[in-house]
Amino acid sequence: MSSDIVKKQSDGKPRELKSPGRPAGVPNRMTRLLKEAIMQAAEAEGMDGKGKDGVIGYCRKLAKTEPKAFATLMGKVLPLQVQGDFKVEQRDGLTLLMEAVNGRTRTK
């Protein structure tokens, strides 16, 4: 075969691929276009339906009118992993979240 790119067919025989395809981590074109369209629609809608405060205004409106949808959106964009050393303590009937940052402890 003339190419180094080989994939096995369902019958186990190798076949030559024409190209390596999309590189890992690069979103496909439709995904990118859909994301751009969503952002443009949110920008145009804004807080008041006329574009006031753009995407931020739209997010504020969504948080007020559709809190479940906004919480779902937040879950998609927030980091999946929180880094740091945390511990929970009870003091005087209160639950405290403690975070160790650069050797110092902060109470949250």
C-alpha cells in the first residue's frame, strides 16, 4: 500500500485510508458552527430581547427565568475537578469548609 495509514475492515483485511481524518481535540465543523450560532443568538437576544448586555445579559435573564437550565449550563462550563486540599469541620454547630492554599488555611 502506498500510505502508512491503514485500518482493518470488519472482515479483518487491512484497507488504505485516504486521509488521517480530523486531528484529536479539534471539534468537527458542525459543532463549531453550532456553538457560534448559539453565541450569536444569545448576543442578539440579550437581557431584554433587544440585545441589552449581550451574552451576559442573556445569561442573567436565563438564571432568573430558567434556573434549572442555567444550573445545567453552569455544570457544563465549570471545571470538572477542583484542585486543592479541603477539609470539613464542625464548630459551634456550623459546618466550615477549609481550603489549604499555599500553606495557609482559608475558611469558606
